[in-house]
Amino acid sequence: MTAKQRDRLEGRVRDLVQSGEAVIETERGVVLSRFGVPGERVVVSLDDKPGKVRRGRILSVLEAAAERVEPSCPYVVRCGGCPFMHLSLEAQRAHKQRFLREALQRVGAPADLEVRFTGGDRPLGYRRRARLSFRVAGRARELGYRRERSRDIVDVARCAVLEPVLDQALSELRERLLPLLAGEGELSLARGRAGRAVLVLRSASAQEPGLYAACEALVRDGVLEGIALWVQGTSKPARFGAPEEWTEGPDGEPLEGTLGGFSQAQAEVNRALVQRVREQAQTQGAKVLELYAGHGNLTLALAEGAASYTAVEQDAGAVAALRKNLASRGLRAKVVEGDAGNVAGGAPAPDVLVLDPPRAGAPGVLSPFSGRKLKRVVYVSCDTATLARDVAPLLSAGFRITWAEAFDMFPQTADLESLLVLENER
């Protein structure tokens, strides 16, 4: 038997984990691989990369599960972006709902906790923002997404999960900008105020004058609404048109964002999320503290009618946009620019605490509130592990989970947006 043959194993897929990988039981132990479905019998080759976890690649499926479907994208096997595209939409959602339930149970939530689920009607063509990478080395020019667990770039011509206007913009960038780029960097695509694509391009490499001329032409020709170009040695970007991102606010009106900042990936599911937060937060007549407020996705839905409202955000650009968004709607709130952890530690106890932190969560931020007379915590999260970690001190201090819901903000991936509401029973 050759070494290559010894590294090929037959196994049974036991489960899926939130990395998007399948847990495969083989005669040589557990192997993690993408693109398996629980119950399937597969042949897997072992990865020779060192690590604590043994990983591999499924070579063939000997017994396929009923939940397996044909992926909608030709790049899915190489690209790191959509590890659930081989699963039916119903199966994807069932696993995501389970991810949230199990994460909460690990930190003491009751086994019979009801976890609700909300999904949208657009499993493809839904993403209203994307981050891509480019690299130019010799005659090779690549523009696309990072390969899973790698710095390698998977060169893509189209993207099945992007909104059509962004997918078309990607095609135009490949044709008109990629031939002029030098070195490597990142591109962030989003929508501008008029609905066309905007681009933020960042590179540590110097760029040739021809690139600047091409950016100007893309905006002048109406292909893109705006471009911000950050290159080596510049403290401010070169701007063409209006490159700020705009999304739809909770009131249906335009919501100003920032240059390459954060916003929720899908408009339809975000509307449902904001509506549920509004229902559950119960901010009418309450003193409210919101942490990680961003440019106001939740703030605008919650500030009206509150007895007092303080919104905390660290990013200066998001703070400026938040103030504009409040003013344009005649809403009042105290906007504090600063680190959420520092502000929260010294802030008076509110009636309601709302937070929507980044993927890293809010480590230690909730601990000071566990001993205060706080009525309600409303936590929006994009990572179930950090969510569970962060709320553990509140559960230990007597808070009770009154609402848990998973939102399918990212179909075809293992990611989900979660909403957790905790109430103080003391």
C-alpha cells in the first residue's frame, strides 16, 4: 500500500460544526472536512498540514444524504465563502438553529429553551456588501476571495451570493481596474445612496497614475457611484464621486454609512432583525444604553420615546454618520465616541442595555452589569461562541433568557445572526 493510499480513509459523517466543516468518523479517528452531510458515507484524504485537529478533503460520496444538493457556484470547492452551499436551505437553517441552542446550553441555558428562527426569501443574490482581495505578481493577476484557512486568492469572475448590482460591479472591476493594479490589497464593495456600487480599495503598494484615471472614468461613466483609494504613504484616500455606503434604515429611508465600514449583509433579514429588537427591547419611557452602535442600524429604531438614550461607538466615521442619521430624522440621543468597555464600566445603570458587537464579542463588558439593577439586556451577535461567553456572567447572576432567535443573514454559510434577550429576575 502506498503512502497516498494510506492517507485515504472511508468514514461516516457524524455531524456539522459551526466552522462549516463535517465531523467524519474514520478508523484513524475523527477528521474534519468541508462539504459533508450528516449520515453520509464518504472517502476522505488526509491533509498533511500540522495542527491539533486532523483535517482532510472529501474525495467521493459513497452514500449521499437526502439533504445534499448541487452547489450553485463553480468556485465553491476552492473558495472559502460558502461552506453550506451543498446543503438544502432547510438543512442549513436547522443546523444554524441548533448551533445557537447548543451554545446557550453550554453556559447554563435550560435544555427546553425555545430558539426561534427567521430566514429570508433570497438564498442567492442577497449580499449587499463584500470584501475581496487582489494580488499582482509578475504576469499573474488575481481578484477574488481568500481560500479557506489560507492567504491564497481564489480568482472569481462572478459571485452567486452578491446582489446583482455588486456582481456586475465585480465584473467591471476585473475588466477595467485589475489590469492596472500593482502589488496586493483589499477591495470592499457596497451600495451607495443612489443604489449603484461603491468601492473602497486599500493597498500597501504604490499605484500607477493610470489606476487613478480608471477610477475617475468608472465614476464618470456611471459604473460606480464612488471610489475611495487608499495607497502606500497616504493619510487620506483619493476620492472619486461619493464612496460612502448607504443602506436602508428601519424606517425605510436611506441610512448613511462609512467608507468600507460595517453594515448587515442582507436587507430583508436585517429589517426583520431590527423589528424584533424594537419589540423585545421595550425602550419606551426607559433609560437606554446602546454599545457598539455603529451608524445607527438599531439606534434609529429604539431612540424615539426613550426617557434617555446613550449610544456608544468607537469608530469616528460611524459616530459622524450616526449623528447625521439621527439629525435627519429629528431624533435625539447622546452619542459618545469611545471604547464600549471603558464607557460601560463607568456609566450609570440603564433600564435597558442594547449591544451589537463585532465577531470578537464584548469580552468582560457585561460583567459590571451583573450586579446592577438592570431590567433587560438585548444582545445581537454574529458569533454564538462569543455570545454565550459574554452572557454567562448574567446567567450566573440570576438573569433569565426570555427570547432567543436565529436570523439567517448569511445563506450558504455556517454563519448566523442571533438575538438574545435576558431579563433580571432579582
